[in-house]
Amino acid sequence: MAPALSGVALRQVLGVAVPMAAQTVFFSSKGIVDAAMLGSQSEADVAAIGLAARAMFVASMFVVGLSVGAAQIGAQIWGGDGPDRDAALRRTVWLGWVVSTAAGVLVAVLFLVFPREVMALGTDSPEVVERGAGFLRLVSGTYVLLAYTTTVSAGLRVMGRASVGMVYAGLGVLLNVGLNAVLITRLWGFPALGITGAAYGTLVSACVETLLLALHLRCGRRLLGTFPRAELAGIRRDDVLALVRLAVPAAVNSTLWALGVFAFYAVVGGMGVHSATALAILSPVESLSLAFSVGLANGTAVLLGARLGAGAFDEAYALARSLVVVSAVAGAVTGLVVWLLERPVLGLFPGVSPESRELTGDLFDVMVVGFVLKSVAMTLVMGVLRSGGEARFCLLLDVVAQWVLLLPLAVLLRFVVGAEPVHVFALLLLEEAFRIVVAARRVRSRRWVASLVPAT
């Protein structure tokens, strides 16, 4: 580890990374709990919840991506420690919330009106489409709530209070799991609603989580509990433009990346019901396993943003190099732990056929190998480059890695070569390696070392 990563800096990045990792674990555990509970009933339900979850992931990336601009500017505002810091951060978070809410409404309308069309993009099974469509319709309204929780949580992270969002996300998951236990199975005499019960559990828990977070901030008179009109009146045209310049490319980037993941999983999942089931099991497991890497990338962005906002450019560059090394170690440790837990994880799905179980094990091994690559790539792109406003470069990188490299090769291997699902799935390793090489060169160029805060 390079000397630039002092004990203080490490504690600061872990102060964001650990709560963010916990939030990611909570979010991902919803999917794996849904799949595990439904797995004891029907393989069609498992495939439907898996495909619906990937569609929701794309939509979430669109909404969350629009909050990225507020987080990037907010980190530098907070690091700059100016006299108007509190009001400036509040204005930035409010702008991000407004933009994200507009996106949340669009997603809600899409899932409410066209759920079957969305599901049909990933499967040709009428049963899977119908079951997944009902799920999407019921959870459509949660995206308006997501706009608030993600934007406010981003503001809390830059203030060093990431644990607040973590606590309420955890409560939301506990409620979700409890409701699922009651509504999916026949617990306490309730009718077994299956995938519909999972949808109701998701909807109710999201409402409660959002309400509790808002009440905590408002009743406790926290900085982000209210948005005074007098401060919002101080929003300038330059503030809006600065946010849009970062938020729009980041949202497009996140959405195209998530669409690429959806398309790739559709190519692999379309190779048979066993492939679809295997991916439904693996998706939440992968998200859960990469939780700390996601948290580390976000912690990196906050820490570097504060250094850049304070004008400590050389320190930010040296710190970035150290944190990339930390991300590689985190990915390796994660891979080892998950590899040791492979059999217990597969044992959570007793209703899955032997063929699906065998294929899941093969894809599981490929996923584990990719953890180091994914962890490093996330820190380079999400943590380092985005902290300096390199949203357009990150967009271009992801488009080339996924849409020019990964997806054409996946289609070629499946439809022309006739390769096995595991070989097509292994292309993910090539994609991440390409992303690392290009992103590392950009980091070394120092073009990302810049201030994002509009001049006063």
C-alpha cells in the first residue's frame, strides 16, 4: 500500500465504504431472499423474479445515475469548507432530487403501462412474462421513492454521515424479508401469494424506509431535513448547468451500462430455462458479493472529491493510486470467501432442477474469478474518474466495453459458434480487463484532477 494512504484517510474512506457496502448488501439481499423463497415453489417464479429484477436494475441505474452529479459536486463543496457550504450543499441536493424524481416518474409509468413488453425483452416464455409483468406493475411506484432516498443518501455520504442511510435501508430490508415470509409462503395462515407477495413486500418496505428517513432528517432538524425557499432562491443558472453536465452523462452511462448487462443476460439466459434460472440465482449473489467493492468505489469518490474541492490535487492523485491497490485486495478476498461458500449458496435453492444447479455452479466459478477485475474497474471508473467530473469519458468507455466489445462477441459465440453458456458468460472477464486498461491510462494522465464547483 502506498504511503499516501494514511490511517486518517483509510478511516475516512472506510467511513463511507462500510455503510455503503451495508446498503448494497441490504439492496441485493432483497433479490436473493425473493429468489430463495420463490425457489421452493416454482422454477418459473425464480426465472420471472430474476428477469424482473434485471429490468428493475436498469431502471434503478437511470434514476440513481441522475443523482451522481449532485454527489460529485456536493463532495467538492463539502471539501472546500467555504462560508456558504451548508446552503450550497442543500441547493445541490435539492436540484439532484428534482431531476431524479422526474426520472422516477417516467420509470413508474413505463412499468405500470408496459410491463409485459419489458419482460418480453428478456424471455419468450409466456408464463415467465406474465408473472414478471404483474411484479413490475406493483412495484412501479417505488421509483419515485428511490429518487428521494438515493439523492439524500448521497448528500449524507459527502457529509460523512453515510450510516444514516444504512440504518434505514437495513430496516427496509428486515421489513421486506418479514413481509415476504408472510406473503410468499403460508406463514400465520396468510394465503401463499408467490411472486405477487414478493411485490407487495417490496412496495410496502420501500414506503416505510423512505418515510422513516424523511422523518429522521426533518424531526431531528438535520441539514438535509428541509430545503428553505430563501436558499433555493439562490440557485443560479451556472449551478443548474454544472449539475446537468455531470448528471446527464452519468445517467446515460448508468442506463446504457445496465441495459448492456440486461442484454448480455438476455443472450445467455435465452439459451434455455436452465440458463435463465442460473442467472436469476447468480445476479443477487454477485451484487451481494461486490458490496464492499461498490462501497469502496463510492468512498473513493467522496474522499477524492473532498481533496479536489480543497485544491489538494497532488494528494488526490497519490491517494487514488493507493485506493486502487486496496480495491484489488478487496476483490481477491471477496472472491476467496464466495468460492468457499459456493455449495451453501446453491443449497438455498432446493426447488431448482439438477441441470440448472450444475450450470449455476459453472457460472459461479467464472463470477468468482471476475471479482478482482470488477473491484478494480469500479474504483477506477466510479471512484477516481467520476470524482473529477470525467462523466463523458466514463460514458464512452462503458459504451465501447459493452456495446462494441462484449455484446457482439456474445452474440457471435451463441448464434454463430454455438458455444456453451459458460463460455459466453466468461466474456465478462474480457470486458472488465479492457475497462481496467483504458481507465488506468486515463487516471495516469491526470486529466480528471479538476474542480467541479462553479465559480462564485
